[in-house]
Amino acid sequence: MSENTAMLSRSRIAVGAGFIILLSALMALTSLSTDIYLPAMPVMARALHGDAELTITGFLIGFTLAQLIWGPVSDHLGRKIPLFIGMVLFVVGSVGCATSTTMMQMVFWRVFQAMGACTGPMLARAMIRDLFNRSRAAQMLSTLMIVMAIAPIGGPLLGGLIIKFSTWPMIFWLLSATGVVMFLALLTLPETLPEERRIRATLKGAFGNYVFLLKNRRFMRYTLSLTSYYMAVYAFIAGSPLVYISYYGVSPQHYGWLFAINIVGVMLLSTVNRKLVQRYSLDTLLRTSLSIAAIAAILLTLAAGLKTGGIAFLAVMMFITFSMNGVIAATSTAAALDEVPEIAGSASALIGALQYGSGIVSTGLLALFSDNTPWTMSWVIGLFTTVGALLALTAKREC
């Protein structure tokens, strides 16, 4: 047995419940940073005299750009150092958000906060690929999604309670404290990328990996399918407070429950997907789940255009569309990373940059075409879910 194989074997032995929970928490940090203040967006907009949707856009910009830096750095220096630096940036950004007095200040600190938050999900994915092969990685990613779903379920509910009994800055003070706890928890995390497997080239050369990745058709096929789907996901995340709270008159506290229902669906599908990846190929699962999501999204769009169905139909169609994330995210990510295991950090960074950066497009469309009805959110969801499904369905296997 080679030294490299032996080290990987020891790493796998170290993968226990604590390791899984910590990686899940790292992946959940992004969801928590966004979802916890969704019920507070109308209040923040009034208090800071600006468009609260821009805070999501700012977060996504910082999240996208910073990942492209952290990916090559992690392939060069290992996974833990970027994680520690990221948590420090996250805490500083969260404090800045809590003390903001204008919307411009809030957007600035949200960008800063995102520069740290992005290290969590990006490097959690890379660490899974450091340790496991294609199918096993998809299974492990499904496991992480089951655990991490607590954040988007509990986030809006907790945010709604904070708004009821306190003020919106308290939400960001809570995020600051969460970042400190995560920093301390990282001390227990093992390094999954040993020195002999790190890229020896200069960082400038390491950034050249992005050119290679962009030219890799199979890698980009999986990545763009996920990217298109996440444009729809972020359209719902950013647009649902206005639709549910402002248009349908749902209270911020009850909005949290409506949002949480969708995350329960993700958890259920993630649980099922752990078994499905043992029986079906990742390509089959990806095509099927995206097709189901697209059908539901198209029906949602038609209902919104015809002004029929009401809040009940909207909630059901979004439950179906959103729940498919439990299969889509795990299968597309595992399949993409399997194409380029030797540069998993850079690959994970590009996946994350496009995945979360896609929200910049969808939130921008919401701001540009908003008519204060469910229509804009619905057609954005329908359009990009369908594009993701077509990318998966029209692609021919090359292996």
C-alpha cells in the first residue's frame, strides 16, 4: 500500500458523526446567512431606506468572486487554512451588517461576509471528493444535505421570532456568534489534502486550472445544469418574502413555516437519494429530477400568468420544484468533481461560483421586472428550471 493510499485510508477511518456534522454545518452556513433574515427583509428595507433584495445580490457577488480565489489556494495550501481565514472574515462581515445604518453599508458588509462564508460549502465539497469516489461522494453529499437542511428550516423561523421579540440587527449578532463557534470547531477538523497531493505549481499556475475546467465539456455540462436550476432556487429565495408576506398577507412568523416545508422536501429526497445512487447512474438521476422540477415550475408559471390557483397551488408546485434539490445538487456535484479529482478544490470553487453566482442573475431579474405579484418570480423559476432540464436531457453520454 502506497503512502498516499494509506493516508486516505486513515482519513476514511476518521470520518465519523462529528466530521459529518461539522461539514454539514460548513455547508449550511451559506443558507443560514441568507435564510435567517428573509422574514426581516421588509423591516430592513424600511429601516435602511433601500431595496433589501440588494443584500442578497451583494452576498452572492462576494460569494461568487471569493470562491474563485479560495479554490486554487486550497489546492495549493490545503483545506484548513482557507477555512480558518474564511471564518474570521465571516465574523467581521456579520458584525459590520449588525452595525449598518444605511442600505449601502449593509450591502458592502454582506459582500465581505460572503467572502468568508463561501469557504464552508466549497471546501466541504472538496473534502468529500478528497476522501470518496464518484458514487460514494454523491451518497455522502446527500447525507450532508440532510443534516444541513436544519439551517434553512430553522433560519426563517428563528429570524421571524427575533423580529417579533427584538430588532433586525440581533439577527446578524447571532450570525457573528455562530461564526466564532465555527472557528473553534474547525480546530477538530482533520486535513483531507495531504502535502504530497497538493498542487506544487505557483498560485498563478493554479488559477490556470479554471481555463482547463471551462474547456472540459463533461465537467461543464453537469455544472451548468446545476447553475440553471439554482437560478430558479434563488428566484424563490429572494422573491418569496414579497409574494408570501406582501402579496398574500402571510405574517413573517408563518412565512418561516411555508419556507420550511420546502426544506423538508429536500431532506426527504436527500434521504431517498442515498439509496438511489446505489441503483441508478448519476446521469439518470439528474435527468429525472430536473425533468420533474421543470414540469412543476412550468405549471407554476402558467398558474401565475393566468392568475389562478392561489397560494396553495404556488406552495405545492414550489415544494415539488425545490425538493428536487435533494437529488440535483448531490448528483450533479459528484459527477462534475469526478471528472477532475486532481483539482477538486478549484473545481468545487467554480461549481460554487456559478451555482451561487447564478442568484445574481435571478435576483437582478426580480428587481428589474418586479410587478409586486407572483408573476415575475414564477416565470424566472419556470425559465431557468426548464433550461437546466434541457441541458441534462439533450446531453449525450460520452462514456
